[in-house]
Amino acid sequence: MKTRLISLTSIAFLFTSSFAAAEWMKENEAPVSIVDSSDDVIIDADGNFESTRTSEMKVLNEQGRNALVLQTIPVIPDAMTVTFVSGSSKTDGVETPVNPKQVITRSAQGPQQGISHLKEMVIPFDNLKIGSTTKYTVKVKSKKMMVKGLFQQSYVFGVHAPEYAGRAKIKSLIPIYTQINDPWGAVSTKESKEGNYYVFEFTQTKPIFKVPEKELLSIITRGQMSRIDVSTMNNWNTFVAPIATKYEDILNVKTLPETFKRIVKKANAGKTTNEKIDIVTSELSSIMTYKGTWTSFEKMYIAQPLAKIAKVKTGDCKDFSLVTTAILRSMGIDAKIALVMRTPRSSGVTIIENDGKPLVNPNLFNHAIVKVQTDGKTLWVDPTNIVSNSSYINTDIADSLALEVNTATQGLEKIPYSDAASSLLTFDKEILIRQDTTSDISGSFTASGEYAKSILEAYFAKSEDTAKKVLKNYLRTEVDNNVTFPGVAFRNRIASKIQGKFLSAGEEIVKWDDQKLYLDVGFPTSIAVYLAYQGYRSTDAYLPATYSEKTVTRVKSYNVVGYPPECTLITPWYRFTRAYIKDTNGFRVEDDLQVTKSAISAKEINSDTFKNHVAAIRTCATDRFVQIKPATKDVTKQDVVYTMEKAQLEYDQRTTKGIKNAYHIVNNILSTSPANKEATILKARILRNLNGTSEDATKYNAYLDEAESILKPIAQQNPNDPKVLQQLTWNAVIKKDTTNLSKLFNDAYKVSTKDFDLYILGGTVLEELKQNNAAMGSYSKALTTAQSNGNRRFAASSLANLLVTMNDIPKAIAYYKYAIDLEPSQSSITIQNAIWTLRKSGHTDVAISFGEEVLRKVQSDAGHINLAEAYADKGMKSLYQKADNPLDIAKNQDLAEASFSKGLTHSTNNASCLGGMFEVYAKRALKDRNPMTAQRALKYLDKAMNTNRLDPDAYEDKKAIIFAIMEGKDTSRMPANLFEGPTKTVVAIKPNVVPSVSPTKAPVAAATPNKTAEATPTKTPASVTTTTAPVVAPTPATATATATSVPASPPAEKTQDQTTAAATTAPQAAPAQASPTVSAPIAHAVAGGTPATVPPTIKNAPPVSTVPVAPADPAAAK
């Protein structure tokens, strides 16, 4: 609580001195705990109050003992009195009273850059050791208020120390307004009337301690704290009007002091309002020194007279803002003072109070700035800074609530962040590699916004050498190297832009390794901050700013060996692309970075989407070392041929490496031929497959939006281009845009060749529109028309997934096995996809049986992980199967343990299985009260938590019960019913590839047709009409297939486009659900055999590696 009269700021400091990344801090890691507290307040009709406050605290370690031996209570002498009532410490049952004569009031240490009249009461406690408690009672009485009628108090629970009990009762002759935020369910409240008094009471109902442990750059918002705010005002204008009147009286002078007139004269030379403001604030910063004079209660809130400021040339933020406002108004610029909360970002915890609509509370502000309105824009100017840039909003005030000091103010405003373009770093540098492999670097740069501010602040706050180190880091040159910056003006307080040239000689960025030459092309450190957000987080995180970088690094006389590692990361939080472009005599590296969000929620950080992207950053950072060799103009000696044929060949490998190689080729083609339609279409297809390994493809909408933005201009120029229309349809499928899906597909169908690509697309569209029978027919045609083993495997997997959805499991299994045999090198993809799909459709036992069978023959790490998840599903089902008989309950626990144990043989660190083992042993510990059983349960939970795939908060209460059993404590008052259901976790193990059908769909009981339908376009976008034709089922020996009919135009114009496939030894047509005849793999499965023999051309196909493909886009890797 804020009213517990110990310096909570100093307690918070004890906790936040060394944060890095983990979860909520444990009680035994805190220095002290709050055992109990109370606050009884009486408020009169003018807002004056009397309060009796009691606090009892416990020493938890040596740090806490040192903190509690002298407890301090802040005192504002001319605004309040604090009277000591009683106090004592208790150690080993022995109580030691505090001697009132030893309680003193002394000057408090204020901020370093100011003179303060603040004092503090010091209460000394004797006979303390770890485990001791201290208790005191004081009376606080107000004497003076800044605004008549305002009483305000905030009670915050468990943010500064573990709190076990507390209460407050507030009685007021004027109405009380309250805001209650209790996400942790820690308090109960009551409102009533006692005669003329309005009464508000609260009681803390359970212990609470919510301080993040070792989490870097943490944010705790008002909405994340159990907190009660009490105020006798709910109108901000009522609060600020008397303050605004006093400021206007100070500003109401006939003429400015001469010192400030000289600034006006200089500022009038500016061409724009921003230039004039920057001249004013930079000149003011050059002549004034920051010094606060807080020698009275009023001086804490009200600025000094203008004449005095001009004379002494010192002041605090109020004075700087007052002078700036006065000067700007004299120049005809609309300027007003505004109060804000300045929140410097630190490595520890930052408490942000900018959410919701808070009650009137002066403590929401600690800083004064200037609000300027010009040309329809609002500028938030902080003249206290040592450098000036009125076009940029500094990060320490961005996102803060602001209150305009004006008698007509309308209330609080939210200060926005500047957009990413406002902080821009550009450079174009050239690397010349010497014979001794050292390098000379030359180039030019421009920095604005946060980049310019940090460089120039380093100059004025420290030294030119410090500023150069900051700049060298941005330019990715060696910090310790002697880099010169000819023409760069560091001594400039206007930080709107800094630019110039740079030269560096003898940099060691090239090295030999295993007889190969490697160059470090650098990596933007401003994106590497995301690497700090790893593991499970309890709190939101902030970033220094939103910003952009557009840079070019040129390497002369050398070229990259093979395909360099392209990097494209498009996320909701940032966008980074790196392209290697071949020049006439070397190559260049083009980087484009945009950080668009200033804060990331804990939920986002804990998502698989974010973790995948962070892993991709790490890969991109590692890939900055590229192998190089002397450049040659002889095409026959070049490693890479930049043609569309080569790009398509690389893409058709359907591997991660192949797709990235294709991306590199396409970027080079587009660098010289930006209008190349085929390259642009292929780039859009590639974008859908970059880093797309999520269960829910819509989580990668940023990639889809990028692909769409590339395709739409081509579609406008070429409205009937089949490739463009197909790709736009794929985007709609993955985005689940069912509104436009039918129309897009119909448009594509009318103009497209009836080939594998179209039929895979058609099947996926039909599935999305819940027309599974028609989808079966379309996938059958895809299998018939496929020209490669990879495409046949895709079609077979698509059919298998669809059959699972349609609950035809035997046929699905046969098609999965057939897909494995078609392309053994890609069997891992098929296996993990099959297990995943079967699990998510509720066929756990089938998934286990299939996984055990195929994994005995094929090595697949991802397959083993998914099989472990299947065993975890089975174990949880057994563990929580309803049973009343103790023998049946024990049997279920044994069966569950066996399943979890079996899963761990496939994936030793599987979080689901480890968490399941905890649940098994926890249930046993609850029954037998055996500490050893409880200890074993906790060991499994610790292992599970170390995987960073479980939510610690979800297990907190269960863990507390089992921990108490291990220590032999009474758990009768603890909620044992927590173990009546499984703990919800955040585990999500997904396949890298999910062909054709979304794996999360539940099985659908379909009708039983005797014919297979084919995808057909319609004239309306509402649905996709189908027509049927009999399937010609091949025999196992000679699998000849006849394709189904496909109308080339809408049904009203029926024209047949009958196609017959040549005979092969593999099945080419998928069976209908209940067809009287079945195709080869199904027939073999029924007979207990294997699918038909694969031709030698398939057997000898070269091996390729796994590629992660966006789940709903099976043809994307085509």
C-alpha cells in the first residue's frame, strides 16, 4: 500500500536492481513482507483529512533487516503533520517497544538537482533478526492543499512486497469516487453511509505478491495490478483550473525579460514553426541550468516568475516550460503548459499509468512540458532536454497521459509515439578488402529522431568520443577502431537531423576459416533487442522507440559464394528484410528495418509466433558471416545464375534452403527489372512460405498482406492473369476470407489451365467452404495431373487429411503411407503432419499406432515430438477419466503414468508429458500425504518449466499445495479441487508442413456418396457448385485412372473437358467415401499389404531437406 509508511520506492529498488528474464518473484526472494496494515481516514467538507495508519512488516533476509531497522515516513512540513503513536519489534516472541524519544524528524534526501524542504520521520527498531516483525502506528493530518476539496489516495497490493492482510476505512463529508482494479481477486470492498459521512471500506482477502523476477524492460500497467484509487474529485477541469489561473498570472507580463527577447529575435529567423520552436528550446537549454527549488509545498507545483528565471538562469521542468510558453506566445504560436508522467525506461520494472480513465490524482504527473498547436497538428515539446527536436516525441513522455494546464481543459489526453519514419537511420558504405584481409570502409549517413537524439545527447552529456561510439555502433563499424567523421556537426543542440561522412581504415571484418574467406557484413543491433525476450514472461515489455533503418553495404571486387542467406521477417512488431544484390564488380547488402510497436504484451511474447520470429532473428544475425571470393565477369565461373528458370527450380525443391535461394534470385532479378511479372508473382508465393510454421496461418497475416500488396498492382494491370488470380485466392484461403473466396476462385478457374496447381487450390477452397465431397474430387484430379513425386505426395497428404476430417480413418492411414513411399526424403513432413492431424481430430490411439509403426522405419525428430504429444493426450484422458472406486482411480493414474512415460521415450523434454507426470504424482501425494511423492511431483514440474512451454501462473496454486505436503504443512484450507481437471498449458507442438487442410478442424461426419465430385466455378460467390462423375478405380497391379468431369464454364454452359491419365503403378484417383470400388493403397491396406510398387524414377529421386510451409497452402511449395 502507498499508505504503509515505509519508503516503498526503496523497497522496489531492492527488488529491481538485477532483472533479466523469468517469471513472478517468490516470497522468499523478497527482503520484507507486509504482514498486516490498516488505514482509517476521516475527510471534512473542505477535503482536509486525518488518518491513523498501522503497518506490520516481517524481516525475510539480511537485506530486509537493514531496510527495517530505520523505517522512514515522508513528511511535507507545510502541508501535513505526522505524529508517532506507538511502535515495537518482536523477535522470538519477545516484544521490544520503540522509545518515542528516539523517533526523530530529519531533512529527507531529495532529488540531486534540486533544493527540497521535504522531511522524513525516522522510527528506529531494535533487536532485529531474520524472522522478526516490526509494527508502528502514526497519525497523519493535512494542513494545506494545492486544490481545495481534493483528497486522493491509492492503495496498490503486492507490487512492492508480499502482502498478507490489510484493510482501510474512509469516511468523508463529501462524495467519494473509487476505481477498483483487482485482476488477482485479492480484495473485497463495501460502500455505505454513516450519518452525513460517505463510507468506503476494503479488506485484503488473500496474500498477493506480483513482482516480475529477472524480466528485462518490464512494464506493469494499472490494469495488471490489484489496486484501489480513492478521490473526492472526478473532474479534471475542477482540479487544474486553480493551478492554470496561477500560471496565467505569471505569464501575464507586458514584456519579456531582455534575455528571452534575444531568443525571440533568433527564433524568428526560422522558416517553419518547428524550426522556430527548436531554436527557442536549444537556446534556452544553452543558457539555463536545471535546478529545482522545492522549498515550499506551492513551489513543488507552481513555476517561478519570468523575471527571476531570467536573472538566475536556473529552474526545473516547470520553469523551462513556462519560459518556452511565454516566448512562443510572444511569437504568435499557440502554446500551453501540460503536465505528464515522464517515465525513463530502465532495465528493471516500469510502472505505466496510462490505461483507462483514472480519477483525479496529482501523482499521475511528475513533469511539465509544452503543448503546441499549429497547422492542425499537436506538438509535444519537452524544453528540459539538452537537445531539441519538436517534430519528434521523446520516448520518456510518449504514451503518457497529459493534462493541459488551462482553465478550459477538456480532460486527459494520450501522447502518441512518433511513427517509425520519424527515427530514421540511413547509410551507404563501401567495403574495400585489402590483400592482408583488413578492410577500409567509407560512406555517408543520415540520422534523425531517436538516433540523432542519442548521438547528440551523448555529446552534450558526456563527450565527443562517447557520441562517436554511439554513432559507430549504429554504422556497424568497429567501436574501438579509429573512425573519422569529416564534416559531422556534433556540437548542435537541434537534433532533428545529423548527417555526414565516415572513414575507417584497417577494420578486421574478414577472416579465414577452413581455407575459406568469410566477411562479416554486420547486423542492426537495434533489432537484436528482441533476443532479450526469451522464455515465459509475466509482464509486458517495452522497446526504446519505434524506428527505421534503410542501409546499403557495398563490397567491391568480391562476390558471395553460392546463395547468400536472404532474411525477411515481417511481424506485427517489426519488419526486417535483407537482400544480397549482385553488382557489376561485387555485391551489395540492402537492409530495411522498421520497428512499429513500442510495447509487446506478455501474451504476444509467450506465443509460438513470437518465439519463431525471435529464432529467425538469431538465424539472421548468425548468417551475417558470408563466404566470399574474388569477383569474376566470366558467367561460366559464377556460382549463381539469375534466371527465372533457376528461381523456379530452387522453389520447386520445397525446402527451406530452396525457397530462400529462389528468394535471392528473384530479388536480384527485380533489382534490375522491377516490372518483371513472373518474378513478382514468385516473390509473392515465396513470402507466404517464409517463417510460416504456425498452427494458425492467420498469425502470419503480415506476410500475406505483403504478398497481396505485391500482387494487386499486377492484377489491376492484368485482370485475367491466371497465376495472379490463383495467388490472390491462396491469400484469401489462408486468411480465411470466405467472403471473397468463391469469387476469387471462380475468376481464377475461368482463365486457368486445369493442372495440379488449380486442383490443389480448388480442393483447399472447397474444404474452406465446407464442401468436402467436392474437395475430394479436386484433390483426386491433383493426384492425377501431378507431374512430380513431390506434387503427388502433396496431393496424397491432402487427401489423407481430408479423409481424417471426413472420419474415414483407414483410408486416410493408407494415403499417409502412400505419401511416405512416394517421396521418402520428405517422409518426416508427412509423418508429423499425419500424427498432428489425427491427434487434433480426436483419433489419439490411431495417431499413436501410426506413429509407432512408421517411426520404427523412418527417422523424424518432429514425428517423435508429435508422437509424445499424442501420448500426453492419452495420458491426460486416462488421468481425468471419471472414477469413484479408489482402485479404478489408481488404475487410471497407472495408465496415465505409462502413457506419459512412453511419450518421454520419444521426446525426453516434452513439456506436456512432464506436466502430466507432475499431475499423476501430485494426485498421489494428495491421497497418501507422502513428502517423497510430493517431491517427485515437483521435480517433474521443474523439468517441465525449464522447457519454457508451460504457463507458471497456471500451476501456481497446485504447486503451492504439493509444496506444503512436501514440507509436512497443513493443506486442509487449500483448494484441493484444483486437481479435478488438467492444468491449462501453452504447449503447442505443430508440424512444419500441413498440406491442404487445416489440422485443427474437428472430424465431420459426411454423407455417404457413391460418386466423387469435382470443383466447378459458379456465377455467384456464395458457393462452389459441383458436378459428379464415376471414379474408375484401378486394380493393385495396373492402376489406371480416369479423371472426373470438370466443367470449363458455369453449369448453364456445360461443356465437358474430359482427360484420361496414362497408366502408372501408383493410384491416380482418390476414392469416394463409400465407393463400391477402391483405389490401390486402400485395397492394399484392407488386404494387409502395402501400396503398389513405386517406379524406379521415383525411387531414385534426389533427397531434399524439410521445408516449413504455411499450413493452409499445400501448393505454395509447388
